[in-house]
Amino acid sequence: QAQLVESGGGLVQPGGSLRLSCAASGFTLDHYGIGWFRQAPGKEREGVSCINSGGGSTYYAESVKGRFTISRETGQKMAYLQMNDLKPEDTGVYYCAADYWPRSVRDMCTIQAGSHWGQGTQVTVSA
């Protein structure tokens, strides 16, 4: 059964860092774009960052540019989101998704495309 599992969330103080991981099981991520999305309390889910299947094209929401870095392993079973200089407004449930459709990373993030979705990991930024 194809599945994505996120990990690495937690409670961190403002200015701190976290590294989220997205692990695929039952399939490989070779031909999939990968996206990270988040949903803050009382708000709609939004696209945070996306990367294409080859790893050469990335997209970041304006609110996280310069602070977050998306990456994927060449073994194609794992993807990551490095989050630095975290702010309270980064609080939310973070989801990873794998998109098989060959669309742009901007489109993947803005329309929140995904063939497979994880269950999410909670990130809380608070003093």
C-alpha cells in the first residue's frame, strides 16, 4: 500500500530550527514531485514548498523564502523540509504530498496537487 509518513515536528522556540522528513513506503518517489503544505489553526491549508521529480526546480511561499529549504534523496524514498528561524506564524500541521502529474512546482504548491498525502506532523513555534 502506497503511503507517506511525516516526522520531525515538535515544539520549538522562535528562532529555532526543525527538519521535517517525508518517508515513502510501498512506492518510490522517482517520478513524483514532492510538496510540503501546512494548515494553521483556523486557516486553510497552504502550499509551503515544492520540488520537482529531478530536484532541479523548487518553489517557496513568500512567507518562508530564505528560511526553509526543500530537498529529496537520490534514493527517492525520502524528502525533507529544513526550517530555520522559525516564527510563531509557522505553527501548524505540516503535510507532505507526492504528485505524479508533470506540472510545474508553482502549480503543485498553489493548487495543492498530490496523488498521495501523509497524515501530517505538528509544528508549534512558541516561547
